[in-house]
Amino acid sequence: MLSLKNPRKTLIFNQPFKSSDGNFSSGLFTGDGSVGVTVFGEPELDTLVISNSTLTFGGKNGVLPDAFDKVRQARKLALDNKLNDANKIAPDFFNAKNYKPETNSLMPLCFLRIKQNFLDIATDYKLALNMETSEISVNFEAGKTTYDRSVFVHRNSSTIFYELSKQGGESINCELALLLPNNDDISLESTKLEDGYFIVTAKDDQGDDFGAVAKIILNGGTLENKVNHYKIKGADKVLVLIKTFTKTQKEKAFQKIKEYFTTNKFV
């Protein structure tokens, strides 16, 4: 799906982004405002970091003290051009009331990892972001075969579309794994593989279910369940559909997403 027909509207990088020490900000980003994907890694091991804007951890607001009189006081000082004094009103008031809220943190919901071995060294690597379509594409060559990996988030349904394709004699042979983050705030993690579906679920620090459901569709080749990942052999094209959920009972979420994948045609 890589298209560089209008390079003026495409960001192109000639080397991959790498991430380490749990820092997932080093990558190329795309999303629909609710569901986001960050791409980093190398041809042999690529990673998609999948996030949902409603999944947060930590944070504490408490009961907000009544500050109505302080607002009027700050407004009067501002009108009198005493801006420094006005800026101190709110912090001094909340400190006196011992009101110290803690900001919550956005965390990755899950990761899609792609492990792929090649007979030859990967060359001519390109990582591109189409600014018109928000599609991220990875393109490289290994021997006489060109490989493409593309991802975008459908705006109307917040569905992640991830496609692996190739041009040349070699087939696509890879392993796909959907993984939960290593986070002390999540509990009751579960991973399930069945009939080409990949389901990961957990509970956040408020006890609410969250997770993701992926469906793998092959053009040629075989799909083998390896307990914690799928192994793909001899494929010409691989399409992975992913939908996330938060604060929804996991059985209901899975049935709803599975029905969506079943009733819609994607190939």
C-alpha cells in the first residue's frame, strides 16, 4: 500500500525508529483522535504500539474545594492590573486546603509485534507517513523481494488496518503476537487465540475491563496457533484488523467486535 505519488505531502525516513527502556514516544504516529498507533522497530522485528485515549492509569482529583470567592478576588486584582497577585490566588488557596490532585497518565493498551526472518539482508528501507491519508508505510527489499507494511486507523469505526504484502518470489513468513504492556497497575491479564482471532484483556487500576481483538486474514499460506502467537507461512498478503475497548465488560466487547468483523467485508 506504500504510495509516494505526492512526496510533497509525505514524510519519508530512510531508517527505522527505535525504542528502548519503555520509551514509546520514539516512532511515527497515526490515529483518529481516539485510537492511536505508533510504529517503531526494524524489518526483522516491528512493533505497533496501540493506545486508546480513554485508557489512563493513576491520577487522583479528590473533592474540589469551593473557590468561588477566590475567583472574584482574582478577577478584581486582574482588573486593577495586579496580575502577579491575581496569579497567586488559586495556588495559595488550594495549598491552604491541602488540595493536591495527581495527573493521570496515558498508557499503551497493547502491542502488535511482527517477527520476520529473511534469507537476505533487508535493504532500501523507507518509513513514510502520508499526510493526506494518515497512513504509515514501511517498505524494504530482501533479496529479489520487496515487502510492504502499512497501517492506518479508520476514522468512522476506529478500526486499525494493518497489511503486510510483497512483490517478488519469496512468501511472507512471520510471527504475529498481540501483547499487553508490563504495568503494575493492570491485573487479571488474559490472552486467547482462536480461529484466526487474537484477544487480549485485562483490568485497569479502577477494576474496569479493557483490551483488544484482532482478526487475521490471509491471502494464501497457512496460519498456525502457537499458544501465545500466530505463525504465518507462505502467504502473499496478510491483513490484520484490530479494535480496542475500554470500560466495557470483556465478553460483551468481544461479541460486538466479532460481529463487526463478521458482518463487514474487508477483502
